[in-house]
Amino acid sequence: MVLTQSIGKSGLQYLSESKEAFQSRSPNQELLPLTASVNSRDRLEIGGCEVTALVEQFGSPLYILDEETLRAACTQYRDAFKRYYPGSSQVLYASKAWSCLAVCAISASEGLGIDVVSAGEIHTALQAGVSPDKIYFHGNNKSREELQLAIESGCITVADNWHDLEILADLGKLGVSSKTGEPTRVMVRFTPGIECHTHDYIKTGQIDSKFGFDPGSLDDVFKFISQQPSLCCIGVHAHIGSQIFELQPHDDLADVIVETLTKALSYGLPATEINIGGGLGIRYTETDDPPSIEDWARTICTAVVAACERQQLPLPKLLCEPGRSLVGTACVTAYTVGSKKVIPGMRTYLAVDGGMSDNPRPITYQSVYRVVAAGKMRDSLTETVTIAGKHCESGDVLIKEAKLPECRAGDVLAVTATGAYNYSMSSNYNRVPRPAAVLVRDGKVDTILERETYQDLLRLDRLPERLGTQK
Ligand code: LLP
């Protein structure tokens, strides 16, 4: 059988594999969700649901999230850290990748904690039932109100700068605390000075970064915290960037972070945790070749154990906080084709009913995506087209060169690996309502995010009376 739209490392050949076999595949190395298959009508199915039928039922654009892939990624992270790290460990889901109740609740049900970066993400995690003990609050410019919310709800704050520490200390003096009245738990984030190869916008480990304390200031930081009765420094944190395919930077990070923990301990701080951040890349195209979740975890665990041995340090609790590699390849976005513009000898534009508002990554980072025609999975790929969005912006192109069977208005396309930083970065540009998102599993489908309505778009609009309604 020739699968003409076979995409990815091993593409759709996995179709007939057993459940056990697919669960051992690392989701971040796949282009399609693990449950992807092509049915007898030549249509793409995810989680046992036909993508074209989902579009008929829920409309498009539509984010289709495969529960099994998300759970498999959570399990693989959790189990790999258990297997390779003799101390205790905790995987956190970096919810900036996709913060919504369902994704937070699924990752929490798999035993993961959550990394949040705003009061909105704290609120979402708490409402999803995540234990505040497992919520870590990041951010380079947290407001006083946000810090107060984090403290009062019992979350752990990752102090990024002096502004954070001063507010935290001040809130402590005013008696702001969690219900238990314990000192406020803080981690200290620093820039480890480690470069990695990724897009400049998503690098964070280099010294010239807006995130984290400069390493040269850490003595003062630890001394300051040790003098604050309301603060308890439980550990240190560093994150080097996102969509990283190399293992070496994380190996290097282990040393730096363990050294920093030793420094914190030298100030008498009760620091017992290290968090090495997230950053593992995913496969967006055939040429992307990220390490597996297992290899990433093994590299980090081994490096941390070795670094602790060198420093003669008992093993700290080891945390990591992946986002993209947990949720990225678990989702596809289905669009309906509309207009087609053929410029002879130059290019064919195929326009879809979404674009930069539901996936701002191509226009922001020049990210490359793959697409399949979800209703024609065995048709030959005869056309090379540019998939354009519907926004009033020439740069609103989702895919510059896509190979597809001949497509016309009404055909459904599925863009792959859209689970991370798509919904969470979506906008209402051109007053386009945000798409719905559904969760699929074993042929069942649940709405996890309603499609925005035109009424939703006007919900916050106010028309001053004196302007009246123009006739
Ligand atoms: N921890 C911290 C402190 C972070 O800043 C990030 C991502 C993560 C964890 C999760 O990294 P991941 O495992 O997802 O690579 N909007 C960009 C990505 C921004 C990443 C921001 N920080 C994109 O669409 O590529």
C-alpha cells in the first residue's frame, strides 16, 4: 500500500501497529498524533474520529487534540525521570504552551505539576484542580497583585529579579501568607550563560536575557533571602530556551545549576530543589530530528547525578518544565479551503478560513509546518501550493510550500503539530473569533474550548452614549 500523504519520520505506516508499540514512540518525534490513521474512506482519523466529520460537526478552523498522545508524553516524561533519577523528581507542564482547563487537568491527572507565568495561568491551573503545591509561578515582571495571589493560594514563586524579591519581602512584612502561615516558598531563577541553537526570540539561557538573575548577583540574592524571615528559598532554576534539538546544552546546564545550588546552601538556605526548565524540541517537518523524551531525560538525570557526586551533594529534587514537547504534536488544526489564486508560472495560493490569528508562529518565527488533505489521504500529491490565511496581511501565510493533492473550496486541510503556542498565542486580529478546540479519544469527542461568537467579540466593547448608534 502506497500512502501518498505519508508524512513524518515513519509517517502513517504505524497505522496497523499495536497500542503498546505506539505508546513507546516519543510523541515529540512524530508529526501526527500517535493515534493518527487513515480509514477505508481514505480520510484521516485522530483518536478514532474522522477529521472531516469533526469539521462538519464543529466547524473550522478547529483544534483537534488527541488525548492519548498528550497522556503518552506526560507518562514518558514522568517515567523516564523515575527510571533515570535515583532522587525524587517532578515534571511540570509549562502551561504557556496551551493554558486551558482541559490540558491542565489532563497533565495534572498524569501527576504533573504546572509552570505558570501570570495570574491568568494561576487561575486556570487552580480551576483545573491542580494542587497549589505543584504550581510554580514564573515571570520577569510579576505584579504585586499577582505575587500576592500566588502566595495566598499556596503556589511556589520563582523569583526572577530584585523587583520580585522586594515585593515578596514587603508582602511578608505585611503578613501576607498562605493559609498555613508558613514562610513563602521561592525558587531563584538565574541566567546560566549557556547558548543553544534555536530562534533568537526563544533563547533564554544567554547572559544577555531579560529573564533571571545575572549569575554575578547571586551572592547578594541568597544573602538577602537568608535575612527574610517570611521567605524560604527551596531551590534554583534555569531555562536555556525552546525548540532545542541538542542534548549538550542541558548536559552543561546540570553542572551550572548544581554549582548554584551549592552556593545557595552556603548561605544556610534550605534549598533542596533544582529546576532545569524545558526546551526539548519537536518535529514540525521531516527534517526536524529532536531527541526522544527518554533520551532528554536520561541526559539530564545522568548529568545531575554526576554533578552532585562531584560537588559531594545529596541529590536534590529534580524538576523540569516542558511545554511544547508535551502538547505540540498531540494536536492538528483543521481548516476549510476557500479561495484559490493561480499566478501562472509563479505560485498558487490556497486560502484557508484561519491563519495568523489561530497560528501566529509562521509570521512570528518563520516556523515551518506540514499539512495533509484530511479527506484525500491516498490521493497523489500533484500540487505545490502556498497555504494562505484569511487575514489582511500579506505575511499571513501558514505554509510557503505545501505538497497536496489537487484541492478545491470545501476541502479540509489538517496542519500538524499545532498543540503548542498556537491557541495560547492566538488573537482576534481582524475580529476573527478564536476557533473551538475538541478533545478526541477512542472515537469520542468533547469540546474543550468553545468557538468564540461575534457576541464574545463585543463582550468588552463599550459605546459611549454620546456617540449613539450611527444610522
Ligand atoms: N520554562 C520556562 C521558564 C520557559 O520560559 C519556557 C518557555 C518553558 C519552560 C517551556 O519551554 P518548551 O518546553 O515549551 O520549549 N512562543 C514560542 C515559545 C516561547 C517559549 C517560552 N518559554 C514559540 O512558539 O516557539
